[in-house]
Amino acid sequence: MLKKTARLRRAKKARAHIRRLAVPRLTVHRSGRHIYAQVITAAGDQVIAAASTLQKDLRAGLKSTSDKQAAKAVGTAVAERAVAAGISSVAFDRSGYRYHGRIAELADAARESGLKF
């Protein structure tokens, strides 16, 4: 099985569980150069808050857009934007990625900034 196929299979299973919970989800995507995070409604039809290392205000203070510090900045930003929009509790959709490295840093920073999951 290809690496991407296996990751998407894991993501599909987790997303099915999150749908049954019927709560907004914090979903992440990482590439070799950037990391992205979005808070999506329970129905999955609207993005409530988003942050990524492509945004100039986040990228300005970073040495690199693909390290743990960048993930921490994205986690903090998306959590602050979600709390400002009135969302305090979410389900963490790690998109099939292991809870390790950049994904863990993003999640920990979001928790420290006020999101509960």
C-alpha cells in the first residue's frame, strides 16, 4: 500500500468517528514546505477559522515555514481565531498523520491558546 493511500485510509476512519460526534473539527495538513489548519463546522460545509504558514503575518516572525516553531505559530493563530468566532471545543482531525512532531506542536499550541479537544 502506498504511503499516501494508507494515510488517507486512516483519515477516513477518523473523520467518520468525528462526524458521529457532531462537533466542529480542527483539521490539519502538512507538506514539505508549509502547514495548514482549519476549523470546520460539524456539518462540514463552512470554514470557521483558518491559518497557515502561507499567510504573511504568520510567516514574518518565522525562520522556516516547515518546522515545529511554524506549526506552533499556526496552532496558536487558528485557536485564537476560533475562540474569537465563538468556538471553544473541537475534535482534532490529524488527517491520518501520526501525532508526532509538527502535528503534536500544532495541537499543543492550540490547546494552550484556549481550544479544548
